[in-house]
Amino acid sequence: MIHRNSKDTYRKIKKSLSPRRALVYSVINRHGLVTRHDVANILGLELYRISGRFTELLESGAIIEHGSEVVDGRKRALLCINPDYQVAA
């Protein structure tokens, strides 16, 4: 589910994101709760190619970890857009 404030935030944040970071952010914004592997599969990229973008987005507060799921016996964090993230004007 995408909230209106998520769309507004995306429009504001997109200007300050690198192309690959914006791509990762947009997938999370569109799909809601996803794992890093889900994002890589949706983009058709190897996880190692975009893993740094997750770190950057998490450290900036644009996305957050919101629970986890177990896939093939491995625990994977679920990522989502941070609804409280504020973009400087």
C-alpha cells in the first residue's frame, strides 16, 4: 500500500538520489514490504550490485527494516519506506 505522503516524499527525494539508489527506492515504494533479494530479483540485478544502495538508504533514514521473514531457512529483513522520513526542502 502506497500512502500519498510516500509519493510526495519520493518526488522530493528522487532529485537527491543517484540513479541506482532511486531505482531501489522506487521498487520499495511500489511494492511495500520487500527483502533485499526481492528488490534484486525485481530489478534483474545481482544482490551485490545494489547492496550498498540499501545501506545508504537505511543510514539516511529513507527506508527502514520492518520485521523479517524466513526463506530457505535464512532470516531476511523486510524493508519499507520510512513514513516519518523528512526531506529537506
